[in-house]
Amino acid sequence: MIEDYGFGHIRIGGREYRRDVIVRADGTVHSPWWRAEGHSLAVEDLEPLLDEPPGILVVGTGYHGRMAVPEETRAALEARGMEVRALPTREAVAEFNRLACRSGAVAAALHLTC
């Protein structure tokens, strides 16, 4: 579960992160998480998830929702069996927590700023 989120920081499992994160379905946190093009998500940016794709990927697009999830990225992820839910990060955190309570097949990729 994600305990807290605010612009530029997130707390997961009692640990504070100040860089973007990927949370795998098994609870492993990968941080810092970098994207090749900063505010645009590409499939390759999700390398830590691709060996065991989750059923649902919640993407936090930033505090103000400025990170884009291009349609070709969404389609490629869906072709790998992932349902993609892209939301501003505060909403994405709530969605991740809600889904994680129901199923272990959910992961998150969360942009913490912008």
C-alpha cells in the first residue's frame, strides 16, 4: 500500500521516496525511475515490469497530470496483456491502493512532480 503522496514525495511501506517510482505487483519498489523522454511514457521506460507484466498498470501522470501516455504506448502495453489506467498521480495512488486490496496483479508507475 502507498501510505502518502504529495508533490515530489511518496511513502511506500514506511519508506520515503523523492524520485519517480515503479511499484511492482510483488511490492518491490524501483526508484529512481527515469523515462527516456521525461514527460512522455514509452514501453521501454517500464523495463522493470516487462519480465512479469501485471494485469493492471496504474500510471500516475504527475501532480498536474502533465506526463503523456501516447496511444501507441497504451496499445503496446495492452498487447502484452496489461490494462492501463492513467490518472493524475494523487488519483492514481488512490486507484492503486483500491485495486491492491482486491488483487495482487496490479503495479504502478508514478511520476511525482509536474
